[in-house]
Amino acid sequence: VQLQASGGGLAQAGGSLRLSCVVSGGHFSLYSVGWFRQSPGKEREFVARISRIQGRTYYADSVNGRFTISKNYATNTANLQMNNLKPEDTAVYYCAADRDPFPSTAPTAWHYWGQGTQVTVSS
């Protein structure tokens, strides 16, 4: 399974960005997809997850109500809509996939990873 993330960039505080993750090499419907982020000097942290079961979603407290994760089965793409961005959202964002219907928020629970995409939010 291969994952290709895109959509990062520069935004002002209060603005929006949309990240995309194309999943190939496997049946998209069989995978849960997650987004993680990592800032310099910090560990990779969980952001959001969408389950392969009924599209159930789960968010980190820090982004709940501002970010929305979704799956587009026509394009095998998982999207992360990020609204009301804050400077503390600045990080490299990674998408991940796993066959587990509800993978743990720990990065080690996820088997497949895409490359990162940089998100920078200015104040």
C-alpha cells in the first residue's frame, strides 16, 4: 500500500487548508486512514482518524471542532479539512493507513505511511 500526501502550504491564523492523501495498492475501503503531525523537536502526534467501519471519526482534542477528516471512495483519497488554523498547528503532516478498524492513536499502531507535507500557519 502506498500513500501520497499533498496540500500543505502557508496560511494565516484563522485561515484554512485542505490536505489530501491518495491511497493506492490496496482496496481503499479496507483501510482506516489517519493524520499525524510532527513539529521540530517534538514527537509525532495523532491528529485525526477515520475508520474503515462506517467512516467513524475520532479527533485529537486540540483539533476537534476545527478539523474534519473524510474519505472519498471515488478517488481513493482521504482528506483533512483544516479550518480556523492556529500557529500551533504548524508542523509536517503525515497520513497513515491500517487494516485495523480502530487503530490506536500511537504512531506505532499504523503500518503504512505517506511522506510528509509541510503546514505553516503565521500569526
